[in-house]
Amino acid sequence: MKDAARREVIVANLIRDAVSLGKELLEERQTQNDLLATKTEVDSIRMRLPNWLLRKEVREKGSG
């Protein structure tokens, strides 16, 4: 009987850990999706900027 109870505890702990890891992976995936969406948004804005402004941005980065 002790072995069965011990196995139950072990299985319960494994399930809890698996659920916790699953939640962490979902949060990480959401963060990656948010970052990708932000990058896409920035790229979209850059595409609409005039060329002279983009050249100025490159110069400022290079002189920094």
C-alpha cells in the first residue's frame, strides 16, 4: 500500500511539473509572437519613411 501511495505522489508531482513547463512554454511562445509582431510593425513603419530620414538614422547609429 505504501508503494502505491508513493507512486501516486510521484505521478502527481510529474503531472504538476509537466503542466508548469507547458505554461512556461506557452508564455515564451507568446513573448516570441509579440516580439515578431513588434518587429513587423517597425519594419512596416520604416517602409513608409522617406529615404533621407533612413539615411540619417544610419549615420546616427554609425557615429554613436
